Amino acid sequence: MITGLSFAALDVEIANPKYGSICSIGVAVVRDGLRATTRTWLCRPPAGLEHFGQIQMGVHGITPAMVAGQPRFAQRLPEVMTLIDDLPVVAFNSKFDMNAIRQACEHSELPTPAWQYGCALQWAQNQLVLNKYRLPMVAEALGVSLSGAHHEAGSDAAAAADITVAMARRTGSSTLTELATRHGAPLRWTTPRSN
């Protein structure tokens, strides 16, 4: 337990090379340094981005048939936002995940959620000396067990959560802001903030 270390880890999978083509979302909620909840949602990508690329299907295994009866991204996003609530968000590669969320929202004519977020990949690059910084390699270096298949959104969100907690323990950080600041990659906002 790390009192004060509370956040939501997020991971998305996309249907094709267009970042907005989100077809799966995973969220793992951490409260006081303990993973409390992990959820995975399938969804149909926003209209106009429904094509599934062979490369992407080969990565995550999600097919058009698997999302055929699912709500579109726009209908799934409120569930995701409810689970995240007002927690800061962590993604293993936040540049990808936050860009995907932003583009999916634009294609769905929705405002981008106003999330404060950080990047576990950047923190790992600043803290660990590894040959490569892929999620499984960072997890192994920190002694984090992967709970499922790599590129399954819920499993990757859980791994990002556990990696973040492991890095906080390693540095004695008791909040996400403290962890981010110590590693020269402070938390950012998905939308501009007024001062």
C-alpha cells in the first residue's frame, strides 16, 4: 500500500493505422498503490474508421466480427470516464494512447476528456537502463508479472498500473505527481488548462 498513490491506467487498441480507430479500451484503477479494478471494453471504431487492418488484427487479435454487436466508441467513452472519474491517468505510451483518444473523440464529434496524465514509458526510460523499453521488458525489469496477453487492452492497462506502482516504490514516491516530477516527465493535460 502507498497511501496517496491513486490513478487510472489506460490502454487502447486500434483497428487500423488511423489512431482514432479505437476498437478496445482497458482501464486499471489503482487506489493507494493497490490495483482495485480492471475493465476491458470492446467497441466499434468511430464511423468512417471501421476498417480492420491485417497488421492490427495480427497484433491484438480483435476482428470485425468481435466488435460487430458492440456500441461505438462514442457510447463506450462515458463508461470509461465514469470508471476513471477524477483520477489522473497513466498510459504506458501516453503519446499513442492520448492521441488515439483525441482523434477518436474528434471523429465522434465529442470533446476530448480533460484528463491529467503521465507516461509510464517515459518514466521507465528515465529510471531503467534496458536495451529495449517494450512493455513486457519493462515489466520484467521491475519484477511485474503480466496478468494476460500483451496487446489485450485490460491486461496492458493492468501492466501499466503495476509498472507505475513498482516505479513509485523504487523511488519512494507517494503520489503520481511526485513520481512524474522525479523522472523529468511531469503530468500533462489532454486539454488546455486556464490558469
